[in-house]
Amino acid sequence: MNLKKVFIDGMIKNNPIFIQLIGLCSVLAITNTLENALAMGVAVTFVLIMSNGVVSLLRNVIPNKIRIPCFIVVIATFVTLVEMILHAYSPAIYSSLGIFLPLIVVNCCILGEAEGFAYKNKFIPSIVDGLGTGCGYMLAVALMGIIREFFGYGTLLNIQILPELYPGIGLMGAPAGAFILLGFLIAGFKKLLADRGE
């Protein structure tokens, strides 16, 4: 199996946000700042890599009829670990991500990779797929976080970029602005892939 292709497919050709359109609730809610977007991106990537690896290792012992509950238990374990680490070492980010952090457990992106890839493939390709998909997710949320924070508040990573007199575009800080921006980014991403013949 070509690991480079697995990574690129997860990140670009099957991007969970821009192509598959899964796991969008957290994307719309937490990308009002780049800091939140990056924190969620790292959390999702970690959970993807770890859960893909474990599901792949256990694929021959997980009965087919109960595979989804088993996937959820594996994913919930790593989400709980991420929650505990953030709560202990970064309470501000833990608070800002709110309910969307525990909801990673039922994120379609992670469940989809467990079901569609890790359950059918060996350990190393599953890890690479998790990394690629996580990087694709992070690319999408970081791009949204940059645009929304910059135009909404005139800052990036809470550092004032535009003059303090800049009033900000209120829509960019709101979920409706995220929804509109996501539509434009999806269209742009698909156009870019079409221009490259993919």
C-alpha cells in the first residue's frame, strides 16, 4: 500500500470538511479564533491517529455486529484522555472548546475513518490515514479560524493585527458567518481540485 497516497487522500482528495462534508458542527462553532481552531484540530488529529491504530489492531477480534459500539468505546477513551490533559494543563482552551470537545466521540469524521479504513487495513496504513485525515481537518479549521478571527476581530492568535479602531465584521464572529465562509471555502477547494484534474 502506498502510504504517501493514503496520506494525501486523507488530507486532500477525501478532506473530511471540504470534500466529505462530515463533522461540520464543531467546525462552525469553534473556528471563531485561530487558537480554538488549532486546539480542536490537534485534538481531532490525536484521536484519529490513536483510534485508527487501536481499531486496526483489534479488527480481527471485534465482532462485525458490534463494531460501531466498539469503535465508540475506543474513540471515547482517547477523547477522555484529551479532555483530562486540556483540563489539567490548559483550562482556558478547555473552557473555550466547551461541549464540542466531548462531542469528538461522535464526530462522523472519526467514526467514518474507523469504519471505512482502520477496520479494513493494517496498523501503519491506518495510522497514516488518521494523520492525513487529521491534517485535512486541521487545514480546514485553521483556514476558517484565520479568516474569521482576522476579519471578525482584527487579531490573530489574540495578537492585534489591524488597528484597534477596526470595528470588526460582526458576521465573521457568528455561526452564520462561519456557515457562509465554509460554503465559499468548499467551492474554492473543489475548484482548485478540478483545475488540477483531481
